[in-house]
Amino acid sequence: MVPRVQQAAASAVDDARLRLLLATEDAVVVLETLMDEGQSEAVRLRAAVEILDRAGIRGGVEIRPLPAQESPSDVLQQRLRPSPAACPSS
């Protein structure tokens, strides 16, 4: 019975992750709207900071131009790959 409970729990987590992934585009649209049309400067600033944080640009971090052979897509894919330390060894 325990394996069935574990399988159900894993399935519930997978379903939740999928729902979150599907909601990300809407969340980005909300942040963009708040950044552009927020009622106060504080709201617009916070939305802009959140967008920059999610893009991997933190305050006080130097932004470097990408080398010609390095595309933003490649950089993003590399950042999204799990690190070897995060993957349990078999």
C-alpha cells in the first residue's frame, strides 16, 4: 500500500509542477503589465526587479556582453540544466 501512496504523491507533485509551468506565461504578462502600467513607482520598480531577477540579473552584478558565438538561448538553456551536484548519482 505504501508504494501506491508514494506513487499518488509523486503524481500530485508532477501535476502541480505542470500547472505552475502552464501558468508562467500568464505570470510574466502580469509582471510586464505592472512594470508598464502600475499605479505607483514602487509597484513598477518591484515588477521590473522581479523580471530582472527571473532573468538572472541581480542588483550589483556586472552585466557582460555575450561573446559573438554565445546566444541568449544557449546561455538560458545552460542555466536551466541541473548541475551535476543536484543530480543524485545512481
